[in-house]
Amino acid sequence: MSSQHRPGGPGSGSGVNRRTVLKSTLAGASALAAPGLLIGRAHAAGQHMDLESFRGAGIDWRMAEGEEITIAVIPAGYFKNLETVLPDFKTLTGVDARLEMIPPGQIRQKAVLDLSSKTGTYASHAADPMYYELYVANGWIDPLDDYLGDGTLTDGAWFDYEDIQPGHRGATSVAGRPYGIPFDGEATIQIYRKDVYDAKGLKPAETLADYEANAAAVHDPDNRLWGCALRGFRGAGQNMYIYPSIFRAHGGEWFDGDRVTVDTPEALAALEYYVNLLNKYAPAGVENWNWPDIADAFGQATLGSYIDAHGSAAVVANPEKSKVVGKIGFARWPKGPSGKRVTSIWNWSFPINGALTAKQKQATWLFCQWAGSREVQVATTYDFPGAYKRTGANRASLWKDAKFLELMSGFGHNYVEAATESF
């Protein structure tokens, strides 16, 4: 049985209920983050999108001409690819959209501060899916079914919202209503040294117990090979991207009615598994590691395996940086003691700030449609002329596209199957 979750579900101890969690503005949200970087690079040489498909949609793309909007994103390759084609959005719509790059650890704070103060600094932002219930509970963002269902704003047949991966749509919906348009997404999978596993007669783990046993079997720190690593760095989008899957796979539940339940036997067993695994088989200092640290260590041939986003394959299989190209295998997230295989479905998506003017909301919706369209997804994945090729395409149809699958299959053994079966 497969299960999926919005990563990092709420819950922090007794005396805290669901309403408290959703109405809080999160610790530290009022802290001012460092200034972001406004970007607007010119196109890569010769890189222009064909806009005819957009112009064939039955809406007026110039309805918000002259508006200026700022969208907060993180400084990741997928948004840098989007930045490269952003001038085409202005050509199409007459809207001047700027991207402001903010580090992942700060973008959540700045978004909450902007939304809660109703300043409207950011028309939209790359939203963490675990924050949608907070946003909706406080009335900070607009429901998008009103936009999707308005024929003057959306050509439903052209945009084809249902083509967006179901897991991504679910992660950006609350009570069945959509609140964000997914742009880039991922699912968590096992990444392992196939050459090392083969030499020891091991198979990728089917269960979390198998995963620990495999880590023990390959653990050889004297020869600079540690059994495994998982994210240890604390926070939303950090270890709370990985740990909730372990928690749920052990049978843990965040709530019992209105009561937070993170101290049940199942929850304690999950925490014990997570801590023991890292203490026994991960390198020293893993408590400060996020996914780039793990991917770098794996690429330098010092890890037997890790579990993280399928998109990290673009790092570990990069021949310019990795020592393990051609030696990598991929598999689905292992099942837990509950019998459930709980994959984290993550995406960065674009909501609409409820504090905007009507015209600004139109401009922002045009941006959301444009960025989430199949055309922009293609232009920023296999059709992108730069070195970085996105793997987190939001469209189900793109995952069946021969050109996209050709790009994906080059990462290693069973990559396409492990990724597609996880969504």
C-alpha cells in the first residue's frame, strides 16, 4: 500500500490543538530575513519560446498589461531556468514580473510576514505545501477554483489543470479546494550505490528494517564509506521533509481529533528508528546536513545510500562533480512497520496573495498559468539549452513524453520507474 503526505505536518506536544497550530504565524516569522536578490537576466543566447500556443488560448493575455508584480522564489536551478524564459511572459502579457531569490530558510518567514501584514509585497511566492493550511485558516490567499472556473481568466481545455500530477494538486489543496499552482515537484525515493550493493549481494530495501540492515552491511567508515544518511538539519523543508514519512510509516498520527499526538508508542518508535539509524551509520555532523550535503557526500563515494527527493539525482549523476556516475540505483521509499509506504510528495507552487488589488490578482493569475503550463514546463526541462535540466516537471503528460523520459533514464538504474511509481 502506498501513501503520500504533505511533508512536515503540524504537531509539537501536549497542550497544542489543531486550531492553535493553524492560526499561529509560526515561530520566528516576524524576524526580518536578509534582503533577496531581484533578478531579471536576459535570455540565454537564442532562447525564446514560441508563444503561438499561448495566443491560441481563449483568454486575453493582455488583460493586466502594465502591472508590475514580484514573486519570491528560492535560488534553485529550476527557478533559474524559469527566470531565463521570464522575458517571454512580459512579451505575451505586458506584465512586468520580477523574481526575487530568497534562501529556503528565509522564504517561509518572509512569506508569512508579508501575508500576515497584508502588505502585498509578493504577489506570489514559491510556497511550501505544509503552509497551505496555515494560509487558508487565516484567509491570506485566494482559492483558485474561482480563477480556474472563470472562462474569461482561464481556458480550461488549454491549461488542463487535471494534467498536473495528482499528488501535487493534492498537496496544494485544502478541503478539496485548490490554492496553488504547482511548478516544480518531487517524490522521495531510495538512492543507493548499486555497485556496492551488488558486490555484497544486497537488494534495495523493501522495508525500513531492510534499509537499516543494508546500511549496517555496507558501513565501513575506516575506508570512508558510511552506511547511509538522512537529513538531520532541523526545520520545515529540512528534516521535517523526511522524518514525517518515517513517523507515518510507523503508524503515527499527528492528531486524534483536536489533540496533537506525537508521543504515542508509534511516534516514539519512529523517532528511535530515525535517531539510531543516523547515530550508527551516518557520518559525524549529519545533524547539520540538508540534502545538498548528503548528495555531495554520496557523489564523492562516501555513502552507501540515502533517501531523499528524486530530483537530487541531477546532482549525484552529474559527471562533472560525481565519482559514482554509472554506479547508482534507485528504488521506492521502504515500507514501515505499519505496512505503509509513505512517500513525501513535495512541490514549490504559486498561490495568489489575497491582499492584492483586482488587477494585480489578474496579473498574478496569468503568471501562475504561464509558469504551470505544459509549454513552460517543456521549455525549462528537456528543451532548456543550459546545463541544468529540471526533473520535477509538474505535468503527468510530460512524464510520458519520450524526450523527457530519455533525459530521466540517464540518471541510473530504475530511476524512471522509482520516480513515476512514487507520484
